[in-house]
Amino acid sequence: MKKYLFLLLSFFLILSPLSAQYNTDELLQRLDIALQNKENYVRPVQHNIRKELQNLKQTTEEEKKYAIYNRLYQESQSYSCDSALHFAQEQLAIAQKLNHAEWIAESCLHLSEVYSMMGFYIEALGSLESIDPSSLLPAQYPLYLNTAIRVYNSLADYNSRNENGKEYLALAGQYRDQLRNSVDSIHPNHTLVSAECLMAQGDPEKAIALLNDRYKKLNPEDRHTAYIAYTLGEAYKMQQNSDKQIESYALSALSDVLCGVKENLSLRKLAVLLFENGDIERAYLYIKNSMVDSIFSGARLRTLEISEILPVIVESYQSRQEQQKKKMILFMALISFLVVILIVVLLIVFNQMRKIAQTRKELRETNNRLEELNLQLSKANQDQLALNDYLSESNHVKEGYIGHFLNLCSVYIEKLENYKKLVNRKIIAGQIEELQKMTHSDKLIESELKEFYATFDNTFLLLYPGFVDELNQLLKEESRFQIRKGEGLNTELRIFALIKLGITDSSRIAGFLRYSAQTIYNYRSKVKTKAIDKDDFEEQVKHIGLRVH
């Protein structure tokens, strides 16, 4: 299950971005991942071959056997040349047995193709020349031309160092021209053949435009994609565009891996390019995979081509590995030396840390003593600040009350003088009875008391404007005093205003407010029961309005 999940993730990683612009490094990384898991991609091919072989065992009819061998050839053509050769030979045997001309021609074409991949060029030419092109069906003719192109291209590669190579290349070109004219524009090979013709004419730019347009419409898992991408690489080679060559060969090689192809060319060419660009490790990985696949598939020409460059890449890779090994030894020696130094330094540091720890302990004890002294000093400062606040507040109250007292005395002196004049006028006028009524009436005293209390309220609230609000904060919410704007203090508030001023004796408060001492006591007790902190309520009242410095 884990293998299938990993395979699914690998497919997603490799295939998802292929329709976008490529980053060469990312593309090579995807190819690396695909090569690590290439055996997962050949399993479908192996499964199809096993399935067809099973069908073959269950079939007795020669016509059905031929069809099965044909499918087996198609599956194994790029996977195993030896298997493909066997299946093509079995095809030919059945076709000859049935004396079926079309099947004989098809089988010979298959044999010619697989012989050329295996490097058996005499046999490949023999099978190809045994076919009379004029006897082929229209549907078979493009296959014949395509096979001829492949055979002569292989011969040209094999004979690239002598004059015969040019002759074979020219023959391949003639067949390619015929194929371009014989296949429909919608045929999968038409773009490829047209591009090859343009390249042969020395116009790689048009070939690239044609191939790129075709490539965008293909799926990476389509076998034809590898051919298009490889031909793109060859066109970029004509333009000497190394970066685009690497990109195209990498795309082709990736498509080969995804399709389970063992007989490939792109991976070898990509390895050579990367080697020339200095990427030795990846070049070694690709050429090694290419050699393994070539040997497995039985493509002798590919094996021969790889064997020419393999020793050079392997030698460079081993030289690089040796250099890295020397660097590693040097690096390890340096690390060992640094470890020894580190151990010495750690011992010195450990010794210093013990001394520092002892010093820190002594400093902590000293700091603790200093903190205790600081706390004592802080408390003394707070007490001093509180005393300063109290003295400042007392001075403020005294100044305020002195001013109001002087004003009140001035007012009462003036009232006494006016009262004296009134009495004298009454006596002179002989209004003794009216004078007696005036002196026996309480209205004058009540009026003066009312005015006195109003003056007290205004003066007190002027000195302590937040007194009522702060007093309410000391009371439960449902028991707080509500005073409308313009109103003075009520009796309870006057009692606690006097306590705020330092008059705490109930008898003195009773004389000031003209109540009995018991009444004052009852008022005080009633309000205290409504306080949040009953025990400390009156002390908190005394501290209302103190300013913090």
C-alpha cells in the first residue's frame, strides 16, 4: 500500500507542472525522483506482457495468436529487444504459415526495426529489402518508410566516422521526405518528420516552433512525447543552445522513464551535456542508469555508444569522489583538532563558571540584604509621602477655612451692627413689644443656621469636590448617596464631612449639627452597616481626597 501511495505522490510531483514553463533545476530534480522509482513505471509494461502471455496459452487459433504476438511486440519494443525479436519472429512464422502477405510484410518490418535497435544491421537491411513497397497497403506504407528511416539513421550513427555514414544519412533523408508527403497532417508522425526535414534543410528555428506547438498538446506519459522532446534537443543543438538542449533531453528522458522505456537515447545525451557543464555527480547517475537500461533492453548500439563515454565520466566521478574523500579526511582532522580545543576551553569555562557561581551566590546574598534595606527605605519614603500628603491636605483645608471663617466673621459683625441699629431704632420709637417679639422668635436663628449649613456645604465641596463620589465607592452599590445638582449635603454626609475634617467625637458633631449625641451615633452606625469594609470605614473616610505625589 505504501509503495502505491509513494508512486501516486511521485506521479503528481513529476507530472503536475509539465505544462508550465520549466525551471531546469526543478526538471532535473523530477527526473532524479523518477529514476529512483523507475521500476514502479515498468510494472505496467511487465503486467501487460504477462497478461498477453497468459492469453497466448489459452489460444489455439493462429489468427488470434498473431494478434497477441503483435501486441506483445508493441509492448516489448522499447522494453526488451530480445523479447521483441522473439515475438516478431513468432509473428512472421504464423504469417508465413497462413501465407498472409500483409502480415508477412508487417512482421518483416518489425524484425527490421528490432534488428536495427540490436545492432544487427545486415539482418535489418535483409528484412527491409525483402519487402516490396509496391505490394504494401496504404496503411502500411508509412510504417515501412518510418522503419527505413530508423534503420538508415542507425547505420549512419554506426558509420559516423567513415563515408558510408553520409550515404546512409542521405538515404534516411530521402525516406523522410517520402514519409512527410505520404502521411496526413494530423498523423502523429507528421510534425516529427516535418521538423526533421526542416532541420536537414538547415532551419532549426522553424523546426523548434513546430515541435514546441506540438509538445504543448501532448501528455508526458505518451510515448510520442519523448520523440518530440528529443528532436527538440537536436534542433537546439544546431543552435548551440546548451540550456535548452538540457531541458529538452531531460523532458524526453522523463517521458521515457514514465513510459517504462529501457531502450532510450535522451538520458545518455543528457549525461554527456551535464558532464560537459561540470555536473559530474548527476552525469554519472544518468550514464549509469542509461548503461543498465541499455544492457537490459539488449540495444547493442546504445551499449556501444555509452561504453565510449562511460569510462570518462566514471573516472571524473571517481576523481571527484576521491577529492571529496580527501577533503572529508581533512575536515574530520580539523574537527578533531577543534574538538580537543573545545574540550580544553570547556574545562577552563567550567572552572570559571564555578568561580562565577560562587561570586553570584555572594552577590545574591548582598542583593537580598540590599533589597531588604530598599524595602525598609521604600516603606519609610511611603510613610513620609503619606505624612506630606496629610500635612499638605491639612494646610489646604486650613487655608480654605481661614478664608471662609474671616469672611463669615465679617458678615456676622456686619449683621450684629445692623441688628444693633435696628434695636436702637425700635427703642427710640418706643416699639418695645415688637422688639420683644423679635427676640423671642426662632426664625432668625433657623435662618442663620440654614445659611451657615449652606456655607459649610459649599465650602466643604469646594475643598473636596469628589467627596461624595469617593464616599460612595466605600459603600455597597444599593446604599450609595444620590445628590442632585445644586443641592447641599444631607445630615449623614455632613456627619462624615466633619469626620473627614478630624471631628470624630459624636458630642462635638451633635453640637455642630444641633442634634443629640445619640442621634449622631445612630446616623454613624446606620451608614457603617452599609459600608463594604465596616471595620475600617471611618479611617477610609479620613483619607478621602488625599493627593498622591
